[in-house]
Amino acid sequence: MPTAPRIELDSAGPAAVDGRHIRALTFQSVRLEYLRQVLSRASLAAAGSRALVIGSGRGLLARGLAQLGFEVVAADPSPAATALALDADDGLGITYLTTPAEELDLPDGSFDLLYCADTLEITERPDAVLAEAARVLRPGGAFVYDTVNRTPVSRLIYLGAFQAFPGTRIMPRGRYAAHRLRRPAELAEALDRAGLSAKDVSAFRPRDVRSLVRATRGRRRGTLTDEQLPELVDMVLEPEGSPVVTYLGHAVHRA
């Protein structure tokens, strides 16, 4: 049976990075699938375009965008995450920055696409994150995000399973809080305040929720490797569904 290092969550620093990487691995396929749909609707070609990934973690999504043809900047507030992203870099020309989403040290209007990952559900200042996103996007640029709805089921999973229950815990306690989980309508209002016009929302979920439980427990115990997680969990988009836990969305920067 394949083994991987057990996840230890009581030390500072690497704990959050491990949990975020598990999330990034399982979300990668639906993130890229949804991104391709947005690019098609926006008639945005990757070649010759610049993309920024906020909350880039170990750089998995940034590498996916670079492989599509974007010139990519990957920004994350964690120096540990940036170091791991640099270690995993495979020569795609990505620029890695350590900077908070609320205060990006980047020029105005310098990106055609911005993807906000692992950020909107943890920040205490969503308006600041969205204002910075709008500032660095060119007029007509696309803002894409995924986040967590505020429902009884999402609280059970994110506040309970992912950070409180010993057998399935992959995040440090306190990373998620109910008031930081936001419903799609609340986020649409915040986008509008930032000058970003919301276009659509798509729910996504594991094809079989039991697979997520098995994967989380297996990775927590060290009986599953990171590479096994995406196939085991198998996330699927539900464009017509009402988001129960997680959802993707996109908006356009108004001129």
C-alpha cells in the first residue's frame, strides 16, 4: 500500500500549506474546466495574456495556467508556500510573489485574468481583496474565484471535518469561521462594490461524498499520497445546481 508522510497540524507554518495543497489537488480539474469555459465566453486567448493567481499556495493552479499559455504571476501571503512553489517550479516562467491579497504590490491594470483561490473564505476583509483585484485587472478583464457557501452542510465540513474532527482534520483550527463563509448573493454585492460585474456561479462537489471522507482520512493517516487524491475524489461541476458547499464564479471588470 502506498504511503505518504502523516500530516501534523499542531506546528506553525507547514500545517496550513499541507491542507491547502490537498484542497488544490482535488479542486484542480474543476478549476481548469471552469476557467476554460470563462475564457471561451470572454473570447480571451491565453497566448499573449497575463494572469495572476491570488492564494497560489504551492503553485499548482499557476502551473496549469502557464501550460494553457498565460504569462503567470503567482501571489501568496505565506513565505512557506512560496518556497514550496519555487521548489516545484518546472521552468514555465512563472513569477512568484509573497504578498497578501488585500495589499498587492502590483501595477494597476496589468492583468487580463485573475484567479482568486483559497482566499475569499478566510479573509476578514473581502472588500479589500476585491478592490485590489479590480485595481490590477484591466478594464474588461476576467475575475475568477472559488469559495465556500455558508450553509449547515458547509459548516459541518469546513468547520467540523476539516479543522476540528481528529480523523479528518487537514487544516489548523481557526482557519475557517462561519462569518467568513459567504453566500453567492453576498459575494455578488461585494463584487459590484468593487466595480466587478458578476456573471455566473457554478456549484461543484465530489461525485461521491464518501470518496472525500476516505481521501481526507487516508491522507491524514499517511496511507494515501497526494497524487492519488484527485482521481479518488473526482470533483464535478454542477452549473445548474444550487451550491451546498463550494462554488466557482466569475465577474468582469467594468470599464
